[in-house]
Amino acid sequence: MGDNARYGPGFIVSIAVMLLVVALPARGDDSACFECHGSLEKVRDAASAMELALDDARMARLVAAPMAEGTSHAGMACVDCHAGAEEVPHPAGLAAQNPCAACHDDAMAAINQSAHRDPAGGTTPRASCWSCHGSHDVRPAKDAASHLSPSHVAGQCLACHDNRDYLEGEHGHALQIGGLDFAASCVSCHGGHDIQPHGADNSRVARRTVSKTCGTCHGRVEQAYLKSVHGAALSDSNNPDVPTCVDCHAAHKTASARSVRFRLDSPQMCGHCHANKQMMAKYGISTAVLETYVADFHGTTTELFRATSPDQPLNQAVCYDCHGFHDVESTRTMGVEQVKDRLLVRCQVCHPKATKTFLRAWTSHYVPSPDRYPLIYYVRLFYVWVIPSTVGFFLAYIALDVWGRRRHRRVS
């Protein structure tokens, strides 16, 4: 009883600390560090000896292993990053420090100009260095085992950003399923340390710059787009109404442009802007383009397939079959004859024997009126009045006949 009273908890802790300090080897030898941090069991024992109340998650984060060969920091000692760790117990606030900032001040400066910046302008960004790069297993991004290798980077970003659409898109499938490391990952589009909000002018995914970002991989497409009526309006005057890459292809859930679904949905995609009366009024463009397309043979068939057989390949013309993909031009600047020549080439893809007279069968997205296609207008007007009038006349005739016969019976 007397011996136990003589050696209380405080005395035991003092002895443990003294032993650790005495056992702490010279700088560069981390063996003493792993006596406490080498495994979860050792962390638990050390915390118990120092009477520290730590939950399991906190203790798991304190487990460390020697730097493996091939890692970026192989050969460095623990105290090279964790200055002050040679003191046992460790100084208060040691875990809150950012050891990366001491060597990577250029990266820290870039982060503090980004969306992940430290609100206080210090070295504690919203996304910590180790949450992206790892802690004791940091490897070059080109290393397949790196946290930031193409196959792993999406998982790192999704740990904070709950947007899994990327994994369902063409780029995500190419990386995660196809193993194509050259496919676009999060950092390919958003950047690394210098990520900006998508609404910022200097963001890689801002409206004015997103085509350049996509053009990093899709160079020929970018050049065609910038020469088109849409791309020119965006690059020359930063027109907010014209579509960019992500308006048609989506930012994260990018669908294959060769898929059946993309083809079937393309008229509605174009109609999103071209059926907007307020937007089209600015440019004097008719909003009847979608309505007239859906009303003709091609559009009616397309809408029928979209509603009933969305996975069935479609052989009817959609918007981009006639207007082009990324190289859409204004029909106002091309001239009537040039429009006809190009349209005839498009029609002959499906109708090989078509001539210029074949084009007269189409009203060119215009609603017939007394000034444009008057014959069609008056024939339609004739049917609008004659059919209801004829049906109404016969219904009235039948009603009067029935009434007359019943009246005649009562008189008789």
C-alpha cells in the first residue's frame, strides 16, 4: 500500500517523459518517434501514459511510418517538417502548424490567391496540403501511386466536393474505367494550387476562357469554335448569350457526342436558346426554329424516338446535321446562294438524288405568311376555316334533322 502511494500517476508520467527525452536520438534518426507513432497500439499506450484523452480517429491520424523509397520526402527526418517535435511532450499547437509552408512558399502564395485560400491570409488554407497530397506518403503527381495521379485525383476532390457527375461523364469513365490517364481530370480543367471560382475572370472555366481550357486537349475543335458565329461573339465581345463548350456538352457529366441520347437531345439543346423569345429578340432571330423543326417530318420523327425509343439510333436530320457542329455560321452573312449550296450538300448525304428544286419543299424554319410562302399560308388558312365550318355545318344539319323528325312525330 505504501509503495503504491509513493508512485502515483504524476510520477509515472514524469519517468515516461524522462525516458523518452533520454532515448531521443540525434537529428535524422526517427526511431524514437516511431516508439510512440509507429502503430495505433503505440499511440494508444503513449496517450495513456501521458493521460491524454484522444478518440480513435485522432489516434489513427497520429500513426506514422518511415518515409518509403520513392516518396518525395524520402530521407528527411521527422523534425525537418515538425520543428519542435524533439521536445516530449510536444509543444502545444504543434499539430496545427503547416510544415509544408516552410519549403513550398511558392505553392502557398498561389493557394492564397485561389478559391482554397486561408481566410486569414496565413498558412492554413481551406483545403490543407495533406488533404490533397497525402501526409507521409507524398509522391510526384506523375507517380501512379500518388494521391494526385490521374486515377486518384477525382477521389481526392470528391472528398470535399460532393459532385459525382464527373464519374458518370466521358472523362470520368475514360480515367476510372478505361484507364486512359490522358483524359481530363479535375486539375486539367480547374488547375492545381491556383484554382479560381468558375465565375472569376481569371478562372480556367470562366465563360470566356473555358473553350481555351477544353482546347488544351481538343485543339482543332477550339479553333473551329472560335471562328464560328458563337465563338466569335464570345471572344470579340464576351457575349453572355452564346453557348460555350459546357453549355452543350456539360461540365462534369459530359456525354459522348456520338451517343444516341446526345443526338436525340440536340434539338432541345439548341432550342434552349433559340426558343427563348427574350434572348432572340435582341438579335432579331425567329424563335420558330424549334417549333417548325418539330412540326416537319425530321423533327416529328426525332421527338417520337426521344419519347418512345431513346436508345434507338436515329437516321433523321437534327440541327447540327445542317448547321454544323462547332463551325456554325450565320446565314445572314453567308448569302442566299451559299446557304442553298451548303444545304444541298447536307441533304444529299441522305437524299443522293436531291437537286436545288428539292430544297423548295422546306420552309426554312419560317412560319408561312402572306409575305413568305403565301401559297402554303392560304392553303393552311383554307383548311383552318373550311374543315371546322364543314364539320359544323353537318353537325347542325344532323341536329336540325333529328329535331324536325321528332317534332313531326309529335304533330302526327
